[in-house]
Amino acid sequence: MLAELKDRSQVTIPKSVVTELGLKIGDQFEVITQHGEIHLVPVVVYPKAEIEKLEKLAAQAKKTNI
């Protein structure tokens, strides 16, 4: 499968890949280069407030399991 580098360094991900991975507009990716290759890894970014809530829940769970 080929992709072409466009203006402003944009690359279009083929529709078959978007469908296969369930990607949506606004999804974010970690861009990694290794041995002359480019890897796009989908990531989930959570707001800081959400992370703090999860940390509190995890701390509570640890307390109840002791």
C-alpha cells in the first residue's frame, strides 16, 4: 500500500487501514522512527482531571485489598 507526502507534511492513511483499526477523526498517534522507518502508533490521551480520578480510585482499591 502506498501513501504520498502532501503539502504541510500530511500523509493520508488508506481507508482500509482506518476501517481495520477503527480510527476516527481527531485520533492521535505517537510517531516513532526506527532504522529509517516511520511507525504511527494510535494513543489515547486523557485529560489530567480524568487521570487524577483514576489515581484516586486505584489508591482506594489498594486500601480495601490490604
